[in-house]
Amino acid sequence: MPPKVKKSKETPATSSAASASSDALNPKTTTYEFGGPLGALGMVAVLPLLVLFFSVCCDPTGYPSRYLFMGYQHYFERLLSAEYLKSLYDPVAIFAYFGFVLLQAFFYFVLPGDTVPGTVMRDGNRLKYKINGFTALHSTFFLALYFLKNTGLEPLTFVYDHWIGLTVASILFSYMISIYVYMASFEPGKLLATGGNTGNAIYDFMIGRELNPRIGEFDIKFFTELRPGLIGWLVINTCFAAKQYLDLGRITNTMLLVQFFEAWYVIDALWNEECVLTTMDITTDGFGFMLAFGLYTWVPMTYTLQARYLLDFPRDISWVEFGLIFGLNLLGYYIFRGANSQKNEFRANPEGPNVKHLKYINTKKGTKLLTSGWWGMSRHINYLGDWLMALSWCLPCGFGSIIPYFYPIYFGFLLLHRERRDDHKCREKYGADWDKYCSIVKYRIIPGIY
Ligand code: NDP
């Protein structure tokens, strides 16, 4: 049952007029994605269990993980053991996780940053966003260094020792924030996501009902997008590297690679934080369980699997392998950053020096679609670059287990699905112009292949 809508003191006439204009602005969503309400229920119930499953997969007792698909009953036995069940309740981990998120929120408010406008929304408004994610990232690390200067690296083993408790804390936080934003979305005057207003509570809760939930000026979705998840990912990776150093007295070259690649990805995302304002997450999707869980739990707890695996199964590789994997990452980054920056630059100023030579088509909506450069090769060449990078993060782990490869496997499906979603959105938005664009740029993701 949906939560009660706040009662207003308006007269029946004004309240029905307000409701009519709200209905026009927030039309009912008539199509489902992700398998509809059943799929949504599955995601809300099963994804947290999957993350808990991963929390026992790379432990040092995990000898079966040396085999690709075998030995998984070992993990299920561990999941049901009294020791594991006891470790689920860890108040210190809850305190640490919630404290970390609050610290990031504090940084969002107090650290300086430019205020920039987002894209024009369908109600004609443009929200303003404070860009200080990169400052928040290095402030987090400076603060940590300040605290660690007298203690050495020992406190960093906390993350490894309290991993299960931290995972539970992140899941708890994801549920709490999703429930809050869902309830708040019923307050009058809210702009809802066009895909999140079906009236089915579980589906809307999962997909995200309100487009831009805010507490005052604090934009919950924008804050969540790059800070707790991405900065958390880097903090966790650093803790794993520190533990390897304490355990082995050195850091393996595979751990170095994974640390460098993933740190680069996070630093790059935060350095270019403004780019997030034109992505689907911000412009189109509502903020619900999917984004909340994705960014408060999924990113920090599963994107760190490679570093965690290498901590429990340390290995070195030859310098030739090192070079090849490094090259693959560079190629991925070149495509990913080149494509994303080209679109952003073009959208900000089509006459800019780096983009004015590019071909494009004008649309009836008033926006221009690039048909040459990166965006002339395929309609989502940026996804290809992103996926190549994802693959390069796992190769240092070798082929002893499929667990570290979970990320590119899942991410491959996510990108295939995301491309279809974006295609659907653009076809609805641009109509015949989109068909024209697709007839010029024929491939979806991989030029010449797909
Ligand atoms: P994109 O950056 O791919 O942007 C898609 C939008 O760009 C379209 O909806 C359309 O918006 C506009 N557009 C499409 N074609 C053109 C064109 N030819 N010229 C100009 N504009 C065009 O969106 P995403 O949010 O999907 O991806 C952003 C990045 O985030 C990607 O690199 C992706 O790999 C990455 N990502 C990473 C994830 C992770 O977990 N690591 C998860 C999801 C994404 P408009 O309506 O404005 O025209």
C-alpha cells in the first residue's frame, strides 16, 4: 500500500487544480522494465543476499575458489555457520559505515566548490549542483593520513576484519535511504521520474519514484552518485593493499596494477564530476533502491573483489603480462574518456575548438546528435571503453577463480541492457530524428560487430 499523501489545507477547487497540473507533469508510467514488480521484488530481496555471498567468497580458507565453478558448497556452509551468522551483527562496523557516509555529507556541505546548473528538466527548471567531489576525495585521504601518522597502517586492517559487518551496514543504509526517498516522493509538488510512477509500490520503490530527492539544497541522488560508493571503493582498496603490505612485507605487482587502475577510474570520475550531470542516472532515472543499493552497497562491496581476492591469494605476474594488461587498460580509458568528454564538450559548446569540426544532425527537440568522431563509430562507444577497463582490472587475478571476474560479467550485461534502455528513451524523445541518427551510426556498442 502506498504511504499516505500529506494532507494539504487547500480548498477542494484549488487542490483538484493542483492535482490536475501535477498529473500532467507526472504522467502515469505505463511500461515496466527489469521484469516488472516481480523482477523488482527479486532485486530488492536477492541482490543483498548475493553481496553477502560474495563476502565469504574470497576468504583465505577458500581453497575451492582455485577451481572455476567448483566447490561453492563450501561457501554456502560458511554462510550458514554460527560464526558467520554472529558476525552479521557488528555495531562497530555499523558505526564506521554510517560515520563514513556522514563524513562525506559533511564534506559536501563545507568544502568549497563551483555551483553549476544541471540540464533543463521537463518542468523547465534547472537544479544547481555543488562540484566538490574531488576535494572530498583528497580530504578523506588527508584526514586518514593525519590519523594514521602515529599508529602506522594497523588500523586499516579494520575493513578486512569487519568485512561482513560493513557489508550488512551498507545494506541497512541502502534500505533506509530508499524507504526515506520513497515516502518523501508523495509530498506534493515533487517531480517524479517518468519511469517510476506506475502506482505499484514495490516497482516504484525499486526503480525510483522521485527524480531529484533533496533535503533543502542537499541533492541526495547527486551526492550518492560519486561519493560514498566511489570514495568508499578507493578507501576499501587502500585498506586491502595496506593489509597485504602488513602480511607480506611488500605489495605484489598484481595488487599494484589493480590499485592503480581502479584508483585512476575513481579519481578520473571525481575530477570530471560535472560530466555526471548529463548521464541517465541524473537526467532520467528516479532515485530508488536500484541506485541507492548500487551506490551504497554494490559498488564498494563488489567492485573491490579483485583487491580482496589478491589479498587472500597473492600472486605476481611477469612484466610482459603486466605490460599487456596495462596496455588494455590504457586503450579502454582512451576510448571511455575520449567519448564521454567529446559529448560533454560538444553539448556545452558545439563551436568549441576540439569539437567544431564534428558532424552532427539537428533534432526537432533542439539538441544536436553527433554523427562523427567517437559518436560516429557506434552509438555507445563509451560503454566499450568502460568494459575493456573492467576486464583489465580482473586479469591480474589470473584464472584461478571466476569470482574476481564477476564485475566484467555483470557489467557486460548491465551495459547491454543500459544501451537498450537509452535507445528506447532516445527513440521516444527524438522520434524520426533518432531513426535518422541510427541509420547513419549503425552499430550499438562495438563498431563493425554489434
Ligand atoms: P551516456 O553518457 O552514454 O549518454 C547517453 C545520452 O547521451 C543519451 O541519452 C542522449 O541524451 C545523449 N546522446 C546519445 N547519442 C548522442 C550523440 N550522438 N550525440 C550527442 N548526445 C548523444 O550515458 P550513460 O549514463 O549510460 O553513461 C555514462 C558513462 O557512465 C558511460 O561511460 C558508462 O560506461 C558509465 N557507466 C558506468 C557504470 C558503472 O557501474 N561503472 C554504470 C553506468 C554507466 P540526450 O537526451 O541529452 O540527447
